Amino acid sequence: MSHKLNLKKLTFLVYGLGSTGLSVIKYFKKRKIYNFSVWDDDLKLRKKFKSKSTSNLRNALENSDYIVLSPGISLKKTKYKKDLFKFKKKIITDIDLLYLSNLKFKSIVVTGSNGKSTTCKLISHLLKKNKFKVNLGGNIGTPVLNLKIKKNIFFVIEASSFQLSHSKFIHPDYAILLNIVNDHLDWHGSKQAYIKSKLKIFDLQTRNNFALVNEDLRDIFKRKKYLSKLISIKFKDYKKIKFKIENDYLKSNTNDENMNFVYTLSKLLKINKSSFIKSMNSFLGLPHRYEVFLKKKDITFINDSKATSLQATKFALASSKNIFWILGGLPKDKDKIDLRYIKNNIIKSYIIGKNINFFKKQLKNKIQFSVTKNLKNSIISALKDIKSLKRINNTILLSPGAASFDQFKNFENRGNKFKKLSRLYAKKFI
């Protein structure tokens, strides 16, 4: 579906001056679109754009044709939420601007509660290895408007629920919905609103487009009666060839769901089986996502700091044995974990962060745990416990099941700290 708008004849307000907002400004200037003003709730950021910064937000909201909102801004929490709600129909995203550019490209948009970044990286790697021209961006790091658009290029876009919530023009050639669990409910307000945002990737698809959906979610898709071709992901398809994957990162159960989608997509793109296997065997993996970074004698250290919900950490717990599990941080609203089928993999857990009681309730009477408060104490305690228990083939796993902001700048900072401390204390205790 094509949406042809002359952007030069429209007026925009760029709301939010983080990396996404700056990419929008750069894009407008490059395409000689000058009818825009900017706003950020932070006065210091506004002062950096004096020539474009509006002094009257309400007036700018009212007189703009579209409001390009940065994805991290919540209409429920921002200082000017009443004004934004009033003009909600005008709100779009940077991804919308890409689709409104009328430039010719193919797109693969990936969303879901867990596994988005890894799946996008896998797809990008697969396409590059098979001579496709590829751009990778979106929520994974690089704003889409900072990417170069070339003839016959594929955009692989990671789309968060924040971005999709306000999207109005996104129409992927291939839309991928990996999974849905309770996540970001404080931002969206309800699970229903969260699911609705995810389903937006299908809204404007045509009969020539493909929708790749987890088999558990196919009924939700069918009820909406979308136009695109539904491809229901059958896990048995990938299992037939999984034994040929020699890449340790991809052999773990944590990546089975991601690989199912990528394998199905490869067939739609007419990439043969042997090329798929060869491409996957050369994939290096992403840091902080079930990252095996150190092996010392009988201990494997795994950094899964990106697991910021208890649902996300289940994949790591199901993929290892004899786990000494470090968890804790800022929990997601209404998050919980069912340990019944994986508790035998866990020897002991160590709770860090400032929300101790929340995690104690999750683990009490289920698995053994101790409150260690920080990463240093957790690593030292785990190493001492392994030594005293005299077990073989042990795993020290950081898979926090929570956001990092109570003790760290972000999940990357948490993961890097864990790796640094693990290497330090492994030398001392092993």
C-alpha cells in the first residue's frame, strides 16, 4: 500500500531530541524539508536548537500537520500529556517517515516481547551472506532515518511496541511477530493496548505481503482479517535441520524460536537450505544475549543481561544445567515466572538490586536463594558455593529478569560489569 504525501508541503513538530529526534532533523534537512519546529521537555536540549525550538508548545501542536514523537516518550508520563493526548491523531514516528519517503525498498519488520534484536541480526547476517543489499536499524540501535537508501535494498527494522503504538504508515513486505508476553504495561496501560501496538505491523499490509506469526498467535491474526499472507511458524520445520547447525550460540534452546522464524523467512526469500546452514554457522551472536564469554575448568560464565523480564530469562534457564543464577533489578509490572519445568536446572540463585522482596516472593519455597545485593557479592558467593559443592559442569548465569536502572546505566553497563568481575574473580578462586 502506497501513501504518497508531499512532505515539503506539510508542517511537523519533532517532539524529543534524543538520537531518534536528531535523526529526524538531519533527515528533514537532507531532503530540504524546512517546515518543522522542535521541542523537548528538557530546556537545556531545547536551547541547543534555538532557531527551530518553539516557545509555545500548544500552538506548535495545534498548527502542525504531524507530530514526530520519539519512542521513549510515554503519553501517560510526559509533563505535557494532556496536550499530546488532544492531538494524538497527529502523532507519527521516524519509521513512518521512512515509509512516507516514497523511495523504493523492501522491508522486513520484526517485533515481539523477546528475541527481536537477535532475530534482526540473524536476518541481516543471512541476507548479507547471500548477496542481498541490507540496512539494519530501528530499536536495535541505529535510527532508520540515519540509514542510506539504495536501489533494491532490504531494510531490516526492529520495531518496539513504543514505536508501533503511534505508527500510522508502516507497511512491511515481511512482518514478523515473534511472541507476546506481559511487558511495558506501565507504558501502554494494559495488555490489550500492548498487543494492539504489536499488531500494527499487519494493518497496512496488502495481499502481496507476508505475515510471519508464532503458531500460538495465529488466532489473534485471523480474527483481525488482515490482507497479508499468513505464514504460521511450525517449529518442527527448523528442528529437522537444527542438528546441522554447528554454531554453539545458536544450538542453545534460547534461540530456537528466533531460528524458526529466520529459517521460514529464508525459504520465502528462496535461500536454499545449505546456504542457510552455512550462513548461520558463521554468525557471531550479540553481546549480553546468552553470551558465553568465559570458560574456566568446570565453570561456564554466561552474560544474559538483556533478559529484562522474567519471561525473557526462562529461555536461558531452560538452556543450561547446574545453574548458579544471578537475578534482580527493576521488575516489570505484573511480571512472574513459572519455574516448575526448569527448577531442576538451577542449583542456587542470588538476588541483586533494590527490589529484593519482589524476587524473594518469586523464588520462595521453589529454589534455594540468597540475597547478595550486587554483582560482586553474587559472583564471589557462586564461586565459593561451587567449590564447596564439588560439582562439575557448572554455569554462572547473569539473567536478571529485570531492568537495570536501579544500579546501572543500562543493560549493557550491567553486562560489561558482570564480565569484568567474572574474569577478575575467576582468576582468584579457580
